[in-house]
Amino acid sequence: MIETLLYGCKIDQPDHMEEILYQCKGYTNKEELMQKGKDWAKINGYDRLRLREINLSQKTDFIEAITI
């Protein structure tokens, strides 16, 4: 099972204050999601967006999660 997450930070907030802005089950069109996310973020005061796909059927590698 794949989860797709879009993260972002409010403008002027430190990186560790990142929030999940969008979540969906399965794969999605990354380019379209990122473009829509940028449009939404601009209006709502967010920046520093990133996408992440997580496979929940595999064991989590926490070292990878903190080094991204």
C-alpha cells in the first residue's frame, strides 16, 4: 500500500515546522500535484514543498526519513 504525501512549511517558519498539506492513498501524478500544491501554497502562505511516497507494506527505514 502506497501513501503519497505533500509537505510544506509556512513562510518564515523553520524547516522542522513542516506540515502535511495533502495525503492520498496510492500513486498520483507528481507533476500535477506539485503544481497544484505550489498554487495553493502561494495563496495560503506556505513554501518549501516536497513530495514523498511511502510504501506501508515495507519496514520503515527511519535513517532515510531523517536524512532527506
